[in-house]
Amino acid sequence: MTTTQDHELIIVGAGPAGLCAALYAGRSEMDAVLLEQGAPGGQLLLTELVDDYPGLEEVGGLELAERMTEHAAKFGVESTYGVVESIRRDEAGRFLVAVSDGTVYRSSAVVLTAGGTPRRLGVPGEEEFRGQGVSYCAICDGAFFKGQTIAVVGGGDSAVEEGEFLTRYAEKVYVIHRREAFRAQAVLEERLLRNPRAEVIWHTVVEEIRGDDSGVASLALRDVGTGETSELPVTGVFIFIGFDPNTTVLAEHVEHDAGGYLLTDRDMRTSVPGLFAAGDVRSQLVRQITTAVGDATTAVFAAEKYLVDLAEREGSESAAAGSEGAAAPAGATSA
Ligand SMILES: Cc1cc2nc3c(=O)[nH]c(=O)nc-3n(C[C@H](O)[C@H](O)[C@H](O)COP(=O)(O)OP(=O)(O)OC[C@H]3O[C@@H](n4cnc5c(N)ncnc54)[C@H](O)[C@@H]3O)c2cc1C
């Protein structure tokens, strides 16, 4: 059976952006609901250690997720388990957020903080050693590989740029690409190829990530041309084969960039009035915890302002309609 719940604000996704949005919505005493399909924390739950969140020199991803969840709960926003299946609008322009248990949440404003998902290689060892040498984020984890030999997998802008970035920490960075040429911008490619700490292994794929209790130890490689196999000793592997923003729930077109990330203005407004986007789901230069919470802060205050303006507009429209209605009999009399 479908039930409908009305709220002032709906927040979709409880990663750092959603939890921060809930904190500020609760603190502003808005009637908001936070919908999350899994445990709260988002990508923090994939992160072993965070050492770049100001004020917390080193904190485990799980611990930070728990602390953010408790902090948001303190301000009283309703947090609900729910897999959001679609976000569409009714004839009145209100958002209808449908959740898999049949509940429809309705509001005039939505903050979408559904984040994104790094694409997986899908080889043995990848899940086992995630956070133990397998990473999807160079800015986040690069510093843990000082002086070590590591590998980067991929051939687009991210792989090439992040590969070069990682040479500031690692002694040696192998960039493993299955083709014979990169798909990256020429300037990024030149920078990488000039770097003495970087070496490209062309037309090669990773078949397995191997290791032991202390983490990644080597990669099993296969040359896609000759079929020859080899083993490359590395202590870390960074996978940059794409990242998918979680936007498939949007039933209508929302302006986005070539990668599918939602375009917003400085107030996190998307091209759909009342729909705000914050964190990794949004088109921006870097995707970090700090940027996610910053976006979310802006989005909630912008949403609050949007709702006030909307209420004023609707109030003055109904007053105008009321006075027209009241004037009608007089008009009828004079006719
Ligand atoms: C391995 C790894 C290590 C990282 N390390 C760091 C680091 O050290 N420092 C740093 O600053 N950043 C780090 N990052 C990046 C950082 O985690 C992200 O930038 C940040 O989590 C983005 O927050 P977000 O809330 O926008 O999205 P996410 O964290 O992706 O959260 C989105 C949430 O939305 C939920 N969701 C999605 N779709 C639906 C749906 N249909 N219905 C309901 N819920 C939904 C998801 O379940 C998820 O909980 C790391 C990322 C990874 C992958």
C-alpha cells in the first residue's frame, strides 16, 4: 500500500553531505527527513583512515561516519532507511520521492546527496584488499604510500592526473593501461611521461591483486597483445576506471556535465527549481569530505530560503486570487 508523507525538506543519501545537510536542517528546526539505503556514512564506510579532515588529525572512516551520524541525530532530523527509487514532480511542482517500501515522501524542496560509486575492476583480491592497499582516491590515500612502489590502473584523465600526483609520495608509480594510448588530455599525459618516477605499462590488464595479512604485495598482469603473464610487486594499487554519480533516480532531465555530474550554481541549485545537489553527485573540481559538507551547508540554507520565498509567492498569489474573487460580485453589479 502506498502512503504519502509530507515534509518541508527531503534529503536523499546519508554520506557526509547528507549527514551535514541533516545537521543544519535540524539545527534550523526544519521538518526534514533523511533517506538512506544502507548504513549512514556513504563512502566513509569504504575508507580506512582519513587524515585530511580539519581538526581530526587521523580518524577511521567508520568512526567519522558514526560521529557525523550522532551529531546529525542530536539536532533531531528524522532519519529513515529507504532505497529511493525515483524523484519526480506532481502537477503542483512538489517533489514525490518514492521509496522501495511503497512510501512516497512529498516536499517542495529536495537536497540530493546520493554521492557516487567508483567503478570496480572486478578482479580477485580487489574487495579483499580494499583499504589495505586498494584505493579509489589519490588525494585521500596517497600520503599513506610514501617511498613505496605502487600502481595506477586506467587511461583517462583521472588515472593520468592522479598517477602523476601520486609520484609526490611514492618512489615509483606504474600506470597500467589496457590500450596503447591514453584517453587523457595531452598536457596531463606529457606531465606524466616526463616524470622520472612514473612508468607506463601499455596494453596490459590486471588479472588479480595479491597480498597477505599486511596488505597488497603484487599484481598479476597479462599483456593483451601477446597473452604473456607477469607479476609486478607493488604495495598499493589505485583504480581510476571511472566514477558514476548516483543520479539514475531522477525521473526528469537535470542539467549535468559530460560525466553525468549535476550542474549547480554557487547556491547548489540545479536546473530544476527546488532541487539542490551537494557533494560527490555535483559537478566540481575535487570530491572530498570537506567539499561535501561545505556544499551541503550551502544547499540547506539555499533550500530554506527557497521555501520561504515560495511560501511568500504562494501567499501573495492566493491573496490576489482572493481579492479578485471578492471583487467579482462588485464587477457583476456594475456590469
Ligand atoms: C576509498 C575512499 C577513500 C576516501 N578517502 C577520503 C579521505 O581520506 N578524505 C576525503 O576528504 N575524502 C575521501 N574520500 C572521498 C569522500 O569519501 C567523498 O568525497 C565523500 O564521501 C562524498 O560524500 P557524499 O555525501 O557526497 O557522497 P557519498 O559518501 O557517496 O554518500 C552518498 C550516500 O547516498 C546513498 N544513496 C545513494 N543512492 C541512494 C538511493 N537511491 N536511495 C537512498 N540512498 C542512496 C549512499 O548509500 C550513500 O550513503 C574517499 C573515497 C573513497 C572511495
